Amino acid sequence: MFLSPRSRAVAATAVAVLLSLTAAGCGNDAQGADGGLTTQELSWKTCGAPSQSQGGGTAPSPLPDGDTWQCATMKAPLDWDEPDGDTIGIALIRARTSGAGRQRIGSLVFNFGGPGLSGVKTLPSFGEDYAKLLTRYDLVSFDPRGVGRSAGIQCEDDEALDEYFQQDMTPDDASERTEFLDDTKSFNSACEKNSGKTLPHVATTDTARDLDLMRQVLGDDRLHYFGFSYGTELGGVYAHLFPEKVGRAVFDAVVDPTQTAEQGSLGQAKGFQRALDNYARDCVSQVADCPVGDTEQDVEDRIVKLLEDLDRKPITGVFPRDLTESEARNGIAQTLYSQDLWQYLTEGLQQAYDGDGQVLMLLSDSLNGRSENGEYSNSSAANVSINCADDKPRYTTEDVEARLAEFRAASPVFGEWLAWSMLSCTDWAVAGAADHPDVRAPGSAPILVIGNTGDPATPYEGARRMVDALGPGVGVGLTYRGQGHGAYGSGNACVQTAVDGYLLTGKVPKNNTVCS
């Protein structure tokens, strides 16, 4: 997920390690949770329609066997350092397996990334993809704290967000930079005003402790887990805090746990540029002429010129909004998450060159969590809140200016955008916790770590670093030579066989397996 440059949604964000681990903490149940929380009974009911904060839409369709998706709310401490204090509700969703007795393994918990994506909204949309896993697991997901219905962070209203996402996020002069900084500060101030009580308690370590409480409440001795994108970071932090409680776990679209926020942004610039290069190469290699350029370089030069033209004068978008440079770039980024979306990039560019920005704006809206009715989910607010709680560095305008040349060299299309996004947390009300996460997990069960060579949002190199950081005997690497964000959802039989085999039978794939 890549919401906008200000929120650096799927960048390799630095995860907080808020707690000093003690011998009593590492490998035990959720530290400090009292018996009332660990033994709570969930009241499962047929799910209704997702709330607007979760992304809106209709109630999930019944499962293939006719069963319904079930939803419940788990109580968790607002502040894990004060487990007997105030509580918040963590929204859960599940599909129950038909497997019984020894056939049933337990619950398989999914996190789909962001940070900021609602698992309650997302899991049902992938139900068919996980049909094999449903034969032996209850499929479970959740809204992490700060997201959707789990004490969802609220910042600016819909009208203000419309204006925010249209602003110039690559300021060219002093006046534009002042406006950009003022807009960022206004957004951050709105978060503090509307959600100040929750902001200090949405770090990844807090959510990792929620996961262990969830494991106990669901009745599992170990956490079986499937994390995507930011979900790999969350899974790594969980494995560090509770290595002896890790069951069968898979990380797909892997965040690099060794990078600072700045390094993660630069890595994303290179990753999205690489994906755009792959798109351009594919377009000009088709039998018919590529409609958006004669050569790879021509395709990219025309995109750069389009963005420069939009910076000077926006074009008609989705009435009554115009397509700005920022919205266009956001829409282009959206299409690079999957090769299946490349056709829409071609269509959107063709229309934009003719003065019609509707397709690119619709793509941008989708990425920003904007519904057709003009209402936004809270994904952007949650994203920046979690990132800023995790990331210790606070960058200045001088820091950005000193690195602009390097970012531009990394990507003429995305570099400057991602450089300025480093200022997202500069005026944040809560101090960040760490430069990068600690995911060392000695004693953990094997974790399957999948890297996609064409991944724009979590570049391939991060998967190898995750394997190394987890430690000897824990991380098991698998390479997918493909395009798009993630591998399991690509439909590649080699990847799916390896993942399903591990999760369903416990057979660990050979380290450094390669799937094409």
C-alpha cells in the first residue's frame, strides 16, 4: 500500500522497540495482560458492512460453503505499560474452517500492511485465494490499533483531505515550501487535536503485543501468521518479542528491517523507478506500437513532462476536482503495484496527454482511501500515526535539500516526491521510538520470507536483509522473479505450493528457493 508521499505508507519504516526485553518478557505470553483480558470470550456475530473508517462498502459475501464471515471485538489495554487501565476494542474477522479434530491446525492471522489497512475490510476480498488454507485454519484478520474500528485515528475531515492530496508535494521555491510545511503541520495538529489520547499507543510493538493477546484469546498455543508488506515488519517485531510463541509464519513483500526512514524512502524511490522501467520496457516490446512512447526512455520522458506541465497547470480530473501533479504521480504509483494494472496506466496516460485526468485521479483516489461519495477511510491518518510513533528521526528542510540530488538520480519520477515525504513526522506530537526495528528472533520456528524481484514498494533486497536479521535457522528465503507488490497473490504455482506446503503440512522449503 502506498497512500501518499507524506505518509510513506509502504516504505521500510523504522519500527519502535519500546520495551526493554527481560528474561520474563521474551517468549512468554503478552506481558502484563491480566487474566480478565487473556481469558475473555469473544462474541462472534455475522459481519455487517465495513464502516467508512474501514473503507466502506457492503457486507462480505458468504463463503463458498454458505457460511458467513464472523466479526467480534477483543479488548486490549490502551497502554500496555498500564494493563489494568483503560482498554480499547480491536476489531476482528474470521472464517471458520470445516476441518475438525487433528485436521484443524488453529487460527491463521493475516496482516495486509499499510500500516493502515483494515484487515476486517480486506480479508474477505481475498477469500477465494486462501481456500486451501481454510481447510485447516480459521482465517482471521483484524484492524490494528489506530485503524478502522480499532480506536481509529482521526485527523482532517474529508474536505480538508481533498485539498491536502491536491497540494504541491514537490515544492520548487521558498513560497511553495512554506505552504507545504504549513499543510503538513496542520495535518499533524489535527491528528493531535482529534486523537491525542491514542497517538502515543499505536506503535508496532503495541500491535505486536495485541497479536499475542489475540493468540491467547483465540485459544492457540502458537501464533500462525501471514504478513504482507508492513505486516512483515509487524511479524518480525512479534517474533523478536515472543520467539517461542511463533508457529508457522510467512512474510511476503518484505520490508527491510535494517533501514532508517530516510533509507527506506530512497529505497522506495529506486523500487518504484525500477517498476516503471519494467512497465515502459513491456509497453514498447508489444507487437503493436506503445501508445505512450516509442522507446523506454521516451515513455519516461513523456511522463516527466506530463508532471512538469501539471505542476504549472492542472487538467480536468473527477468533477469538481482537477488533476494536479501530486494526484497524477500518486495514480501512476498505484498502477505499479500489480502488472494487471499496467493497462490502466497506459489508459490513464493516454487520456492525460489529451487533457483528461479522470483515470489517473480515480487511481489516486483508490490509493488514498477515497470512496466515490467523497468520504475517506482513516488509512492515511493511521498510516502517518503509526509511522511517526515508530520512526525516531525527525528530518528538517535542510536534510531534504541535502539529499534531493540523490533522490532525483534514483528516480526522476518519484525521487523528489519521496524526499519531501521525509518531513511527515517533523511536527508530530509523539516522539518516535527507534531508528529501525529489532527483529532478531533466536529460538523462533522457521519463518518463510518471500522477496519479489520486481516489487516497487518493498524492494527485493529487503527480503534478504530480513532473513539475515531474523537470525540463523529462523529466516528461510524464497525469491519470486516477477512483477508487482508481493508474490503469493500473483498466482505463481511455485510460490503458492511452497507457502501452502509450509502452512498446511509444516514442510519448510529449501532456503534460497527461486520461483519464476
